[in-house]
Amino acid sequence: MTHVTIIAEAGVNHNGSLGRALEMVDVAADCGADVVKFQTFNSSALATSNAPKAAYQKITTDEGESQLDMLRALELTENAHRALIARCDEKKIQFLSTPFDFLSLDLLVKGLHLKALKIGSGELTNAPLLHKTASSGLDIILSTGMASLDEVRSALGVLAHGYLQQGTAGKAAFCMAFESEEGRAVLKKHVTLLHCTSAYPTPDEDVNLRAMDTLRAEFSLPVGFSDHSVGPLLSIAAVAAGAMMIEKHFTLDRQLPGPDHTASLEPSELKELVAGVRRVSSAMGNGNKHPRAIEKATADVARKSLVANAPIAAGEVFTTENLTVKRPGTGLDPIHYWSFLGSHAVRPYEADDLIVQ
């Protein structure tokens, strides 16, 4: 059974409260998630003073508040990050975060010494941040919301060059890094792609789970699903479609104020998602078609064998009248029916006796 990694995305649903963020770590761990993920940003480095909010953010927060003011209220300090990492260690769940700027990236890599990083869909075209992230040498989970295949390819070229650190950076160098054998190898070693639709919540008809097949075929990388749909169902379906990783927002209470709560799972739903993913993952198997050991008893009862349809004397010829097929399946396979017809019985049989060679 292949283990599917489940990332419980706390994001900014802590609303800037360390106490709530710590409680979210507890919930994610108790629900059985592998990873709990937060967002690390310096608001003034992330957005200009006149950057607008997304449409869904205007609905779920104060419309008159700027994006910058909204972000300031959601920042977590370095000390808060350290407290969260300590709680994750205590609860035996991996801490993960998404950097949105160079200062935050340095904090996660140099200050907090994370082993992996998540890059959000909004940063897929942020080549300088991608390049610096890859130059850290850490594993990267890259979401692909809003992106075309060409944009994903371009981002992977930036990452490949950042990992390899060979020559001057630039579009031509990124393309060469992506096409090189060394570049493909380093991407395969370090990068997981997440299919994603950046709409909150995402209507079912826009989820497009088959895009995972396209990403997998195009880039030969592990592929997962960052799910912004309503409820846990489509994350579970994504595992059946081959997702190796699931990321899903969760909240302590969907009625809380804030930009992401309404498109998030509540704790009971997160627990349902984890249980569903584990069940489907267990059921996927290895793809080899062969009888399972558990089927043996059923086969003995449900399948059929060659049997005598009437008393047969030793030396008597087998015919369509005295030879038939019945349960149980513990005797000769019925495929031998025709080879017996016209041959002579080597021993006598009573009606319903299993035929033996």
C-alpha cells in the first residue's frame, strides 16, 4: 500500500491567534493528518498598500479593509512559529509552511531549519522566490492553481536551475536546466506537484481531477491534489485517481471571521477525510491482477468442477449425458470438459462424484 500524505492546511485560519494556531495543530494531529501547514509572510514584503483583495476575500472579510491590513492581522511572529514547531514535535505531526517572500523564506530555512517547503499557486510565476527556494536544497511541494502547462514547465525549469546552481540564472538557462538529464533527476528527487483550482470554494465542474494525469504524464513527477472544493469527498476521489498527496484547508469553526474559513473543513470533516483517504489508499493495491488469499474459500464454494452426471462404470466412455459441471470448485477445472469427452473412465463414479484424472 502506498502511503498518501495528508496535509491539513491551517493557513491563516488561526486569525492571528497563537492559541488558536496551537489548537489547530492538536486537531490536525488528532484527526490523523501527516502534516499541518501554515503560511509565513511579512505583510509589507508581500503586498503593496493598494493591492486589492480577491473577490472571495471581500465577501468573507471587511470589504473596506485593504489586503495589506488584512494580512497584517494574520501574521505569525518567529516566536509563534517556534511554539508551533514545538507543539508539532510533541504531537508527532510534521510542521510545514508556505513562504511568500524572501524574509519569510530565510526564516523557514535558516532560522527554523525546515526540511521541506510548500510553494502556493500564487507564487508559481514568482521566479526569484522559486529559484531561491530551490537553492536551499529542500524538498518542494508546488501547487499549480491558475497555471497552464507551459507555466508549470517554466516554474520547474527555475527550480531545476536553482537546485543545480550551474551558471547564470535566466530564461534560457532555466529551459536548459529543465531539459537536461541532471535537471529532470533533481526535480524527481525533490519536487511534488499539486493539481489545484484557485477558487474558494471550487465548484465541482471546475475541479478537473483528470488534470493530475496530465501533470504526471507531462513531467514524470509525483502528483497530488490541493483541494478547495466543498467537503472531503473530492479529496477522497483524488486518491482513487492516483493522488499521492492531499492538501485541504481546515478550521476550528467555519463561522469564524476571516478569508478562508468558509471554504475549509471543520474538525469532524477533516477526520472523515483522513479516514476516507486511508481507506481508499488501502483499497488501491498494487495493480497486479491475481487471486487474493482471502478469495480461496469463496472460490471453493462458488466455482464449479467436473462431476459425474450419472453413475459411470470403469471403462465407460465420457459423454455429454454422463459428464457435467457443478459446485464445488475443489475438483478439476471445467476447462477440461472437452478433453474428457470420448475418453474412457479409469475408475467407476457415482452421480455427483468429482471427476479425477
